[in-house]
Amino acid sequence: MPELDWPSIIRELITLFVVIDPVGSLPVFYFATATVPAALHWRFALRAVAVATVVLMLFLVAGQLVLEALGLRFGSFQIAGGIILFLFAMSMIFGDAKPAREIEEAERDHLAGAVFPLAMPSIASPGAMLAIVVLTDNNRNSIPDQMVTAGLLLLVLLVTLVLLLLAARLKRVIGGTGANVISRVMGIVLATVAVDAVLGGLEAVGVLDLPESPALIAGE
């Protein structure tokens, strides 16, 4: 049995937790279930996490295959993904918090539910989809490594489900302001992840020759 690379596993776990942002999805859950009987909240949470799991697992399995079928270099995807993640992080830090944006969308749509906006784009966010593809780079990671990433993804989604099931109790503890603060702190971490992804992409396409250093999102 190959020895586990615990530093890389911890980095991947932090990355997945940041981009999925289980705590940031709580205010979206509160709004989406405002008119749903309390007895059905557990089914609502289970459905949302199940849909998000299917979406993210599809990206984990087929995301890079689609890129290769289109003839796109993975290094280019890393750079593009890093830029998008960085912009997403900036919006988390300086703009409206993630929950605030998605609650506003739900209010305009009047069709708030487990799939929208809770499963997508709150849990299975664009940043999470990009991060999953980058973390499971077929050119760098073996099948066992990718299975570890899949396990970490399922672990973060399980944490998300538990938080949603405990939403009523957590609301009394952190409230909307607490979720807002946590979301902005995670934005700072995500910005660092994004810069590291861009550097890894530049190295992959031969623009930079970086010294040996464990990349946060590339899983080196």
C-alpha cells in the first residue's frame, strides 16, 4: 500500500472546503427553506447535497477528458481557472458575500429550492468545479490519488450536509454576520490558492521554471 502524502491531502482538503464553503451556504438554506415545513428540512438538505455531489463527481471524472477532447492544454486551463478563482475570491472579499448574492437571485426568481440556488451555485459553485478538475489532473495524479481527492470531496460534502441538518441550531450561534465574516476570510485563502494555480499553469506551459515547492491546488 503506497504511503499517503498527508501534507498534500491536508492542502486538498482545505482547498475543497474553501471553494465549496459549507458555512457560506447556510444563509442560502435559511432563505430557501423559509416556506418549507420544518419536518421536511432534512429532505431538502439531503436533496441539495445529493445534486451537488452528482455535479461535482461528474467534473471529477470527466472534466479533464472533455478538455483533452477539445485539444486544450491543461496548463492553459490551470491559468484560466486560477484567474477565475481569483476574481471569485475578490468578490468574496470586497463584494457582496456569496450568500447575499445567491439569496438575491432566489428572491428575483421566486423558485428557490434544493437545486437552485442551494445545490447550484451555492454548494457546487463554479469555483468548486474548476478546483475539482485541477486537483485531479490526470497527467500528475494516479488513479489512487484521484480516489483520495474523491474521498476528500465526499467528506466536505458530508460536512456540508451535517451543517445544513444543524442549520436551525447554528443560526442562533453565528447568524448572518458570522457567515459573512467567515466567507470573506475564506476568500483570502482562495485568492492564495488561485495565485498558486496560475503559477503552476505557467510552469506547465513552460513560461516559468519554479523551484520545487508543494503547490496548494495542483497537488504537487
